[in-house]
Amino acid sequence: MKSKLVGAVLATWIVLEILCFALVVRAVGLLAAIVLALGASLLGLSDVRRLLDFVRAGLAAKARGESSATLDGPMLDGAMQALASILLILPGFASDFVGLALKSPSVRQSLARRLRARSGNADPRLIDLDPREWRRDARRPRRTAPK
């Protein structure tokens, strides 16, 4: 069942890429479309360093024994930047459009917010404690007298 879904998604993506390429060729011409496609691929290749940094950070975190939840913000942003680079390297204008959109920090932040909301962690700074895990401190900080 899942292999049929993957096949259908892949076939739809290929048809979408062909349609986008045909529309761009019709709008700007064949030579300009080829130059645009090569330029987008070169942009993605030049940004592969981010992908390598993301992989190194993930491996270093695993070596230190940290979970991916502690690195949610930077790791998620790095993963989206790496995905943007990969999409730019792939041939086709539909993947280039999605890759260029992911290059925008505002799009990445919005997407990260939505992903965190779906996972149940709306704010990474929020610590949700069980009622047995917290206590009220009776000590109050001293107030300094005005001079």
C-alpha cells in the first residue's frame, strides 16, 4: 500500500516538473530555461556546505549523547536549509521553486512553527512539568531599600 503511494507521489512530482519546465520554456525560451536550470543547480551545489555542517552537528550531538529534542531549533533550521540545497540541485523548476522558498528565513520559521505545533512542542523554551515535579519556593528575593 505504501509503495503505491510513494509511486503515485513520485509520478505526480515528475509530471509537475515536466509541466513547469514546459511553461518556463514557453515563457523565456529553451536556452534561457536551460541556463536558469543550471544556475539553480549551481546555487544548490554552492550551498552544500550547510548540508555538511548539519550532518557534522548531528553526528557530534549523537557522540555527546544529546537527543535531537535539545537541538530542535538549530537542527530543524539546518535540516530545512539542507533540504533547500538538495531541491535546488535536483533538475526541474518545481523543486527549484520550493528550494528557493526554503532559502527564505521567514518561510523556514513559519514551517518550523507549524511542525512544532503538530508535534505538540509549540515553543521550545516552554518546559511542561508534571504536578509532582515542581514546588513553590517560600523564599522571596530581598528588596533593596530606595536610597
